Amino acid sequence: MAFAVIAVIVGLILLVWSADKFIDGASATAGHLGMPPLLVGMIIVGFGTSAPEIVVSIMAAIDGNPGLALGNAYGSNIANIALILGVTALIHPIMVQSAVVRKELPILLLVTAICILQIFDEMLSRIDAVLMLLMLVLYMGWSIWQGMRSQSDVLSHEFNTDLQSKQTSLKTSIFQLLFGLIILVISSRLLVWGAVEIAQAFGVSDLIIGLTVVAIGTSLPELASSIAAARKGELDIAIGNVIGSNMFNTLAVVGLAGVIHPTVVPQEVLHRDMVVMGALTLSLLIFTLSFKGRGRIGRVKGGVWLFSFVAYTAYLVNTAF
């Protein structure tokens, strides 16, 4: 048991550190290769911040723990909105000015609704998983198109400023990318093993562990990047990171886990976790709606999200024991 707890703590620390190195290396490498800043932000950073969830869920699915994979994906989506954007809005009210962000929000809500319908029969089949991955390919294609034609967007300028502040040589960038990826895999292996051991020791389902400890842990890179963006005044990046991460979590994390290990979806995922995730995604769209071209997420809205996260997590812990 003691080794399992140590594995989770060490795994989370290494996971957060390696994800940061992986994202920096991938972003800098893409910049050296001439990729537009908006494209780097929407695809590279979006994928990079979801890399912990993707690797952890692949490991969990390979080990035959699909509940951990589902909990990790949906729990991370809930944490991204309610915890990360909640904390970010409390630090600095978020003004959503980017047209790209405002276009992506309805797509995220639509994708969330489709994925809920896909597993409404309480089964994540390989066909469902493949369809999710196909939707991901379509989303990435749309993102590339948007990135090529929206270079004057507010989000593009923010990403460009962020990339310039982290300029490194191509050799250093590739080293960060590869080294970060290697440590990411090792730390994910540690985290999954420790989480499953703790769940078995306490008689708690791996789904609950995935929704709480693992989901919050794998969301720490998004929390760090969003807080940093808020302090710099790059507030559209904070929203953009969450949208990209949630899209990759919903389609790539669940899709890859489903391809590796099709599974029966517990009823509580549909009746509890998917409802919370769907409601938070809808609230994100509503909170950013504005007929004047810019939405505002103030401290009150941030407080509502943060309270919702605390209440949801407390409910999970209370029902687990």
C-alpha cells in the first residue's frame, strides 16, 4: 500500500513535469518547422495538454482497467472547466475575444452530445471508438483550415507572443519533445499501477479513482498553463487550452481506450458523470455568449464553477466509502 501511494505521488509529479517539457518541445519544434502560431496552439498544445490523459488511459486499457480510462477522460473534462477555468476566472476575469474560440465552443458541445448518444446503450464498442477517432480527424482538419486562414485572430497573437517567450534551438526542442515523452510514459505507468493498487486496497472502483485522483492529477498541466496565461493577460489561451484538451479527451482518450479494450459503460457514468460534463460544457458556451462579439467570465461565474467542482468531488468521495 505504501509503495502504491508513493507511486501515485511520484507518478503525478513526473507526469506534470514531463508534460510541460513535452508541450514546450513540441511547440518549439513546430515553430521551427514553420507552423503558424494559431495552428501550434490549437493542435500541438491542445494535444500536448491531453498527452497525460491519453497515455494514462492507453496504459489503463492495456491493463484491462477501462473504468480508469473513462474516469480519467470525463473527470479531466469536468476538472478542466469547473476547476481550471473556475480558478482562472477568480484570478482574472476572462474576456473571450477570439472568433476562433467562439466557433469552437458549439463544436465541443456538439461532439460531447454525440459521444453521450454513442454510449447511451451502456457500451463503448470498437465501432463507437473508431467513430470518435474519425471525428477527431475531422476536427483536426477543421483546425488546420482555421489556423491557416485566421492569422489575424486575437488567439493567434497570444500564441505567437507565448511561443516567442519560449524560443529554443531546434536541437533543444527535439530533445525536450523526446525526453518529455519518455518520462511521460514511465510516469503514467507508475500512476496507473499505484491508482489501481489503492482502489483495490480500499475497495473503491477504478472509475472513482479515475474521476478524482487521476483526473485531477492529469489536469494539472492545463491548470498551470491557464493560470500562467491569466497572469500574462492571455485569457483567450486559457479558454482555448481547455477547449482543445476537452476535445482530445472526449475523442482521442476515450476513442483509443475503446479501440484497445471495448467495455460496458457503468450506469453511473451516464446518469452522473456525463450529465455533469454536458452541463458544464453547455454552461461554458452560455457564459461566453455575447451579442457584442466578446463574452466575459467574471469571478461570480468562476466561483459557481469552482463550487460545482468541490460539490461534485465531495459527492464522489462520499459515495465511494
